[in-house]
Amino acid sequence: MTGALAPRRGLYVLADAGMTGGDRLRTAVEAAILGGAVMIQYRDKLSGAMQRHRQATQLLDVCQSHGVPLLINDDIELACAIGADGVHIGKDDPAIGTARAAMHAGAIIGVSCYDSLQRAQDASAAGADYVAFGSFFRSAVKPDAVRAEPGLLRQARNELDLPIVAIGGITADNGAQLLRAGADILAVITDVIGADDAQAAARRYAALFEVDPAP
């Protein structure tokens, strides 16, 4: 655990092992943090348990060295096993209460809300630390993902008092409009982890938060 709290604003990088693995993923994550990423999520839908444990532990070491929280996608057991800072859960995962009971005190719990304001309201009431909406644009990682409209961010901003994450096909070119619509955090996979220079890519996003003031 880094001991870091859930950030209120900034770039959230999803480290997808399906895009790049081994030392390259670790290197990309560290570069992204140096470029300004404020939170990292480890995501691996394909590898076996031992490989995921090993890689998640490596990323936790990187995050701890920079004071940036590491969350685990979907897998509460793995998050607990390595002492990750939190977990991100979707509609098919255990409930927030189950995750909260299993995790350490102060764990960050994020929830995917897709295009549903009601799901976000329920997650907020249940104690989520942030809610995530999307996909806002076509995603190479999840091409069939439910699409959300920027107007949803405006609604959520008016009704929720917790960080709002936008995800799905986001780039440094289209991200600014989501910040203006009400997003606090931009979650990015391909455009950072898949970049030739992850640090430079992350810096482009960090610059968006300097230009666009908080809602």
C-alpha cells in the first residue's frame, strides 16, 4: 500500500497486460507516473494467477516508490493478497460492501457505471470512492462497450459528491471536452500504455488538467 488517497483529479492509467507485458509494462507504468499519472490500475483478463500476482506485485513496487495508488481490476482476492491500494469493480463483480469488508481500511473502491446515473447514485450511497462512466468514444480495448454521452457527466456532477471518471477511447485530443462536461479524472489505456513514449503521452494529459479548471 502506498497510503495514498484516491485522487480528486488527474490522469488514471490502466495498465493492461494484454497490450504489453513483463518488464515493458512495468517500464510503461513508471514512465506514465513520471509524466503525471495520479493513479494506476492493473488489468489482466488472460494470464494465470501466478503471473498476475507476480506482475501486480511489480507494479505495486513501482507505485509505492512514487506514492501513487495501485488498484486491481475486478480481482479482490489479488488486491488483498498483494496489499494493493484498492480495487475497481464492474457489474458482474462482488458488491461494494463485499469489497470493503475484504480490503484493508482506507482501500480505494471504484465502480464502473457505464451509461447509468442510477448505478452511480447507488454506488455513491454504498460508499464507492469514485464512479466511472463510459465508453465515451470507440475503444480499441472494448469495441462493443456501452456508449455514454458527455451530458451524463454534467448530470453526475450536479448530483454526486465524489470523483467522476471518464473512460473509453479517450485521447489527449478529445479528453478536454470530457473535463469541461464534468469529468474529474480521465482513464486511459491505449494512448498511454500503448504509446512509444508513455511519459510524453502522460504529459499531454497532465497539461489538459492545467488548462481546464476544475468544474
